[in-house]
Amino acid sequence: MNELRIFTPATIANISCGFDVLGLALDTVGDEMTIRKVKKKGIRITKITGQNIPTETHKNVAGVAALALLSEIECDFGFEIEINKKIKPGSGIGSSAASSAGVVWAINELLHKPFNTIDLVRFAMEGERLATGVAHADNVAPALFGGFTLVRSYEPLDIISIHTPNELYATIIHPQIEVKTADARNILKTTVSLKDAIKQWGNVGGLISGLYTEDYDLIGRSLEDHIVEPIRSILIPAFNLVKQQSLLAGALGCGISGSGPSIFALSKGKKTALKVAKSMKLVYDEIAIDYDIHVSKVNKQGIKIL
Ligand code: ADP
């Protein structure tokens, strides 16, 4: 086997109360990549379709993540990468993470799996460092593990794969506006009141417990963010109305995806997730904001061979 064609998923990070720690993978939204083992040493990006992203190995997160992997293993051959990018960069659903995670996963398969999933997260994080300046794991971890993941700690890197109930669907609306990741960061306060912290860790515990016991009501009650969302949501047009209408349409919860501008809602069952999509669309149609919208099951498997 010298070549792999894969689906690498979009991901939702910063799931409400789980800011910077909880993420999930999507099932039908993602990029396609082809990774080929070739005689010539090194990493080359030979084809990019779909979006305008850099083709130079050192400027593309896929190239940087692949080089991080190769720096830890002897290889007298190289790899070519083709990316069919369907996830718009800067949308808040892990566009760069899909490329970083996909390439290291595929190379590991072609090398007959010398690395474990935590190693792959480490390599993919180097791609994230290029995209955002910070080597965060909250998008690459769910892309590589599938389902929900918790980044419990960075030093040491400790990632926990969380049980994912079967009927969970995500609806994501991406208003076509730009929110700069730096702005989304700078707007946050650096301290948290004890009162808010208590509410937040209560909800994190509730959410994890709800996922394991498949208690959808508990999941819904726990999808609350008292710390980041009240501040960040002012950067997203009509956030409160989209959230209110999603909940009225039956969503379990609704929040900001990544650092925005995408908004996600989680629902029990596809029928409700589609109803939520309709209610989100109505809000943006009314105020004439362009958008992309996606409905997807939560993906338990992560990256898949096509
Ligand atoms: P998202 O907000 O969806 O997570 P990111 O902000 O993580 O998207 O990544 C977008 C940035 O990373 C852009 O500046 C883009 O040009 C750069 N980039 C470099 N390589 C890639 C790649 N393979 N896929 C996506 N973005 C890439």
C-alpha cells in the first residue's frame, strides 16, 4: 500500500462549558486528502483544490505536521500530499486541524503504525501552531480519536476519548463574516469569578456524565457557558436570537464553535437537527446575512479511508 485517500473531519472545539478542553468530530463535513509514498525524500504538497491555501510545505499546516512526524522516524523515502479542501479556513470548524490530523494519520498508516494516537496529536499540534500561533489540541484530538474528546492536560499531554451517544447530531451555521482569532482571544478576560467557575465546572461534570449515561436531558442542561460565550458572542451577528430559536426548535444546547463565527447546536436525532437548521436559517435570512449550514451526526470514528 503506497497511497491512501481519506476523509478527515471538521471538528467543533470549545463546546460550551468545555472552553479549550472539549471537542467533537463531525461525520459528513470534512476534507478529502490523498497521501502518497514516493521515492524522493521529504514532503511535497502537489495539489490543492477547493480553497486558497498555501502550497509551500512550510506554510501549509499539513506540510508542517508531516515534517514533525518525519523528524521522529528514519525514512529513506518521502510523501506527496493532495488536499481537496471543503472546510473554509477561518470558519471555526477546524479547517487547519483537518489537514494536520489527516496527513499524520495517513502517513502513520502507510508506515504500518509506528506511532500511537497521542503521538499523532502531538505532530498535528505543530500544524495548529503554524495556523494560530498556539499548539492547541482541541480540534486535532477529536479529528484523530473521533467522537468527543477532553484535553485534560498539556503537560503531560493527556487526552481522554469520551463515550459518544448514538443519536447526537450537530447543526452548524457559518455566517459569512470574518472574526479574527486574535480578536476573539483578546476580548476575553484573564480572570474568572469563583461564582462563575463553580457553575462552569458543575456543567463540565454534568456534560461528561450525560454523555456516558446517554442522558440527553442532562447533556442539554449542561451545555451552558458562563465564562466565554457572554463576552465572545457579541462578535457574532444575532447570536442570541440564533440560540433562542435553536432551543425553541428542540436543540439540546447551542454555542460558539471554536472561536467563531460558526454557531453550533446539538440535538437528539436528525429530524430535530434539521428543524434547528431551518430555524437558524430563518434568523439570518431575515437580517440578510449570507451563511453556510451543515447538519451532521457526531462522528465516532474520526478519520476514514475512502
Ligand atoms: P478554523 O478557524 O476553521 O479552525 P484556522 O483558523 O484553524 O481555521 O486555520 C486557518 C489558517 O491556517 C489560515 O490562515 C490558512 O491560510 C492557514 N492554513 C495553512 N494550511 C492550511 C490547511 N492545510 N488548511 C487550512 N488552513 C490552512
